[in-house]
Amino acid sequence: MDAAHPATARASPAETSKTMPEITDAQLREYGRYSALGTPEELEKQKRDLERVKEEAAERRKELKAKGEELDALKAKVPSDDAVILTGDEAAAYKAVAGAGLTLKQVDDAVKERDTLKREKTSRERKEAIRKAAPTEGWAPESAEILHRLLGDETPFELKEEQVESNGKKETKPVGYVTKDGRQIRLSEWAKGEELPAAMFTAQANGSSAGGGLYVPEQRGQGGGNGKATGAGIDSLIASNQAAAKGANPLRPAKAG
């Protein structure tokens, strides 16, 4: 050692033992465990890291909770297997019915009644149009009942106002047209094509009822036949005349052979 760096005096073991406190074996083992954790600075850093991890875990739990609630809300919107999905007009119609407090049976009954009334209205209008067209062909207005039964309500029928020859002069009268095979034909021509005798549509003075109407000839098994052509009498009249028409049709030339 030189003079510039004098030697530091070391304490003797005896002096050191006097300055250090005595510890037990248990305290020494505990000190060993804690000293392995690191320095105070390292322990402080570990504490800060732990706090940060706890905060991140809490935030993650919030996110998971929000996603779980969102998933539950979506599940609630998913229809069950037996559900019926309505969109657009169907949904609007359902809301209207539900708002009116109607049951499905009531709605179904109302629809059926509406359809029935529409069919009846169409049938009445068809019969009235035929009734107007009948006199133009020289037929009794009451023949509309027979013609209507033969035509039905599905065969296209149209009433037109046309100039026709009547009593030697032109007059505007309603003329009926039937659409057959995509072509409109006059009602009288249609009757010829169906082989319907003119007598079916002519009011008979002899044997008609006092109230007027078509003459219904007596049908075997049907009882008296002098009366209006309605009900079963019409059906029988149609059948018998169609059968007779196969032999001779007064509306068309007789068939050879």
C-alpha cells in the first residue's frame, strides 16, 4: 500500500458479531426464501406487472360479458324449428289480422265467404248478360237459365253492342259472344256448334204457364212438365234435347246418311 491509498481497516470477527443482530434458524430460512424473489426494485416491478395483468383480465372479462349478452340477444331473435317466417306483405297482413283480434278460423271463414259471394256475383252477372243477348237471337229471355247452365261461369263470354238487322232495319242491340278454341263466336253460332235445337230457347205459347217462361215438355218419370224451365226440369230438358239433336237439328242442315 502506498501513502495515497492507505489500507482500510477491517473489523475483527469479534467486532462484527457485536454489530449484527442474532437471528434464528427459522428466520434465516425465511430470509433465504424472500431473498430468492429478487431485490426490492425487482419486487416493485413484479408488483406493477401484476397490477397491469389484473387490469387486463378485468377488461377482458367485461368484453366477454358484453359478447355473451350480444349472443343471447341474437339467440332470442332466431326462430324455433316449428316457427313460420313472414316477410313483406305477409307480415303486414298478419299484423293487421292480429290487430283486429281475429282467429285463423275466422279469417279462413271470411275468405271462403268472400270467394262464395264473388262466384255468386259473377254467376248473376253472367246470367244477366246472357238474358240480354237472348232476344237478339230470337230467343226467350228465360232461355238464359238453360244457356247459363250450358256455358257455366268459366267459359269466356262477352256482351257487345252491335248493329243488327231487326224488322227490316238496323238497330243497336246486345250481342253475346262465346270464346271457343281461342276464337270469339256469336252465341247463336255457339248453340249450333253444340247441336242445341232452337226449340230449346223459344218461348212456347201452347202449354206455357200463365206467368210465361219456357215450355218444358213432360219428361218420363218427371211428372207434369208444362211450366218454367227451372231446376231439375231444365237438366232433363237439356239432356233430352241434346240426345234428340244427334238425330235432327233444326238449326243446321240434316246430315246425309
